[in-house]
Amino acid sequence: MMENKKIPSNKTSLFWHRRDLRIEDNAGLFKALNSGNKVQSVFIFDTQILSLLTNKEDARITFIYREISRLKAEYQSLGADLLVLYGDPIEIITQLALELGAETVFTNRDYEPKAVLRDTRINELLANHKIKFIGAKDHVIFEKEEITKGDGLPYTIYTPYANKWREKLTSASYSSFPTEGNFHQLLPIQSPQQLLSIEEMGFKVNKIIDFPPLTIPSEILHNYHETRDFPTIRTSKLSIHLRFGTISIRQLVQVALLKNQVFLNELIWRDFYQMIIHHFPQSVDMAFKAKYERIEWEHNELHFKAWCEGKTGYPLVDAGMRELNNTGFMHNRVRMVVASFLCKHLLLDWKWGAAYFAEKLLDYEEASNIGGWQWAAGCGCDAAPYFRVFNPTLQQQKFDPKLEYIKKWIPEYDTLSYPEPIIEHTFARDRVINRYKKALNEIA
């Protein structure tokens, strides 16, 4: 899988890129470059993750591959190279560190449960060879126990968390890491490594989806608080770049502080959910509020299929699902409506919806996805109360009054080809409230 390499005479460190596909303002790379050792950077296409993807034209693979190609070219322009490997990181990182004679492996921390288990195992294997494994905080502003209540316990309600977050924020919190000052510490290129093709990894290039450019739309952010709920008005489209770290969270916070406090709130929500998944990893598979596990969900596969395909007869729901299926994106207001519709109108388990979003969203991030879905279902931390049921028709009238968004994604709207509603709103609302009441009032 890897060529045999001679152990260099001078000391080296390994830097492992993961969800941080950039050289500039990269906390872990900055640490590595300042360690005094020569640094070799690596990215691994993780077969443990790739094997779970059923769509061989998954646009996320195309996006990552494009960004890795760019990143590799950037390293080569600096006289270095990015090793791009394919396989199990647990095996590769240990083997590569030994081959390079690395004293230390640097990376940026990840807080998702599976990633934590992976990193724990790698740390153990490296420790057996007296190799240090050092992480850095990079894709959040505050992590783990940095924002807690007075008693040291984690917040589970957003507003007091956000207040503490803002109170603790200083310019040092979002100062960039000037990696460019130490590029001379990069291990000089010996012979350029040929990049494995997407096809050789068992995937195909997705030529349909257009990825948003990496630009910070000043005017959009300036008016974000007024326009963010209207799906016909373009949003920042920065979420995919934030997800894969082609842009720094610190850079976005700097912009948000200058441009729009409501946009900053969204970045705080993201930190909040990352903190929640760190402290409550069980929430990935179970309701944060344990008693909500007693809810008796429906198992109507036809209803789920109609929801997935955007054929429920509720135009705003259907437009949102079709946007998702065709582009990998969905407007945030619409995400709330379609999620509420699945859990509350159709009474289908939120885990079904979370799994579908995980498969389709280009900006899929486990912590935010789980947090958002549990919020919609009423079972998460700081969730909407169970008796709050979005009326998709009223939401449509409020946020797409001219039907521009709906007609864009539903060409057959207002024709006989468009389906009748698969469920009646009042019936659905009464059913879900009664079902939730029954479950929540039961004695465990």
C-alpha cells in the first residue's frame, strides 16, 4: 500500500489532515511546524467510512477529492508534498509514523464517538512505539469543558451556553494560526506521489452537482438576520466548506462579529452541538431525553418513501426534499419544516430522517444533524416542545408567499400530476400530541 521509505536522519513529525483541508490557519499543522521537527503531512481516504457509502457517485467524495488535489498542489508549490493514502487509518498512521521515524503525530481533534474510539486506538498503538499523538482544537472556538456551568457540568440549554460563550470570547479565541511562518519545516519533496484516482477507489466523479465557491458573501451576511428564513434568497452556502475545513471557523467568527450577530449565533449552535456530542455520545443513537424512547412510532414505509421523494402533497416539504435530492443542500428553515413533518405529521422515528440526511447532505455533520433532528422531534436538548407542530401550509405562506421556491422544485405543482396530501394536518397534529402524551406520561 505504501512505498518503503528510508528513515530520515533528522527528526520528523507527521501531520494528519482530516476535516481541515487547508494549510493556512490550521491549528494542528501550526503545532507540528512549531515542534522543531521536519513535518510530513498526510490525508487518508478512510475505507471504514467509504465502505458505508452506497452511492458510488456520492458528491462528497468528488468534493473531497477536488480539495485534496488542490491541497496537494499547494504543498508541492512549497517544495513539499501531501501523502494521500487509502485504507484503515488505524493501521496506516502507525505504519507511516514508524516508516518516517516520526517522534510525534499531530492532528486536529474530532469529537464524534466513532472518531474518538479510532483516535484512542491509534494513541495506544503509537504509545507502544514511544510515539506521541497530539491533538489540537481547530474546527470549534470552544471545546469539551471550556464552556460549562458554575458547577462544572455541561450546558444542555442553548441560550445560557451562548451567553457564556460570548462572555468568554476574546480576540485570542479566534486569532488565526500563522502556519506560513514555518513552511521551511515541511519535509522537502523527494519524488512526487501519484494521486490515486476516484475510480481506483471504487467511486465515480459526480458531474451533476455544482459545489459553491469558497467565498464569503459580504452582502448576504450583512442582511442575514432579515433574509435567512426565505428559501428563495441565497444563503452563504459556506456550510460544506466549514464541514470539511476548507475555511477556518476562526475566520468566519471574525467576519460574523463584524457583519451579523445572528450569523454568529449559528456558529455558536455548531459549537454547542459539538460540545453535546462530546459529553453525551449516547445521543447519537438514543433520544437525549430518555423518556422519549417510549414513543410508539409508526412504521409506514410508503409514507417514508413519499417523504424521501418529495411527494407528500405538502409543497414546502416536497420542494425541500427535491432540493436535497438534486443538490445535496437544503435551506435551513425548510430543514426544520421537513424534519417536523416526518416526526410529527407522519409519526416516523427521527432516526429514519437523520439517516437519510446523513446519506444526502453535502454538509453532513453528525453532531449538528443529530442535534437538529432531536430538536425537531422534541426529544433533544433544548428541543422544541412536543406539542409544537409546524403547519407546513402556514410556513409556506409565510416564507414562500409567491411560490417561487415551490415552483422551482415542483414543476408539476398546481396540476393533476401533483399528489394530494398523504395525511390531513389536523388529524396528524392531534395524533402526534396524543401519542407523545401517552408515552411521556407512562410509568417507566
